[in-house]
Amino acid sequence: MAFVFDETWINNGQLIVAEAGVHPSALGSGDGKVRHTAYIEGPLQVGDAGDYSSAQGTVMIGKDGNMGSPVSLYVKGDGTNAVYIEGDLYVSGDTDTGNKGRLASRFSSADARPKPFDMEHPSKGDGYRLRYACIEGPEVGVYCRGRVKNEKVIRLPAYWKDLVRVDSITVQLQPIGAHQDIIIKRWDEEYVYLQAQGGLPINCFYHVYGERKDVNPLVVEYEGDSWEDYPDPDYNDPQFTKNVNTRTI
């Protein structure tokens, strides 16, 4: 039996779609019932009738086929906890959190905890993990490394001239096979020039470090009660452009 209504108004009561005698405990019953509430045993489908061909969940929300709303579910909560999920969340598409909330506060600025990455152990496999952590220091630093063999220069990456302060560069050399007494004669934005004692062939590993110049230097020490008090959050405040953290010239 079916009934067709143009409009149904339930005042001070409940809408129950279930077998007779079913009363959801969360909504109360009798004199203790919560007014203006509803219980539907489900599955419940909302939206376009053709979006689902079978019952894929207790609640299924499809596209709006009536007014053409741009989203299928819009939640406006009170405060920061608008949605709480107990269990895993599976998302097949993209997510956009609007750079807000606890997650944003975790990745938008560093804190006192280490910055690790954690992965399945590459050698031991299942049941074992490998965790490394990032090196930390008082600068926004970059590096390149490699080997020089039978040459007298280290060729810096071509983009370093636009990325790295040439007056912040430092170089570490590790001779291979024999003592060579290698020195650094000079450097510029493209090369590091080397010299070995007596003109011996050079064979060494190298690490070259530099400080980025496309962003402001770090303000290493500042007054504040939390990371939110950092004085140059976008790394572009003109008053901090000259506070170079590492200067080698």
C-alpha cells in the first residue's frame, strides 16, 4: 500500500521508517523521545535515482537531480569538528581541505618533533619498517654531491645561479685512492675550481652546500609563544631579506 502526499508536517514527534515497535535508543521513545527527529532503517538513497544500481551503503548520496546543487553533501558544523569518522576513510578522488584545521597546522610549519619518513623495510620486507628523519639546520639549505675524476672543476647545477646565494657556498672534498692535497681555489655561481699538489690528477667525492636566495633567510630566533608567532611566515617580508644565515665570502 502506498500513499502520496503533497506535504507532510510532523510537529513535536518523530518520523520512523521501520517495523512496528522499532525505536532507536539514541532518539528515545515515549515521553523521552527527542522531538523533530527521524529514523530510517535503510538503506537510504538520496539524489538522482539512477546513480546506484544496488545497495552499496546504509546511506547513499547521489547527484542532485532537482535543483542542480554543485555538491552532494555539504556539512556546516559548529567549530572545528564538523565531521567525525570512526574507522577508515576511503576517497577515490581528490581532496581539498582548504588548508585549515589540525592537519594544516601540522604541515604548514615545523614544530619541535622530528620530520620522519616511514616505509616498509626494503630488505627485510613484511613485518619490518624503516624510519629516517630529515636533517635540520639554521638555514634553508640545498646541496649537490658527486665525483670529480681527472678534472679540475665541479660543475654546479645550471639552476643554482638563480636558486643559491653564491656567498653562502661551502664545499667538502674526500680524496679517493691517495692523498692529493686538494684545495679549493675559488668558486662562482657555475663552478668550483680545484687544485691538487704538483698538478696531480684529481679523483675525489664532493658535497657542495648553499643557502637558497629565492626565499628569505630563516629568522632563527624570534620572540613568541608558538610557531604561529614566526615573523615571516611567507618568507617574503622585505625587512628580513638581508639576514643571511650562512655567509662564506
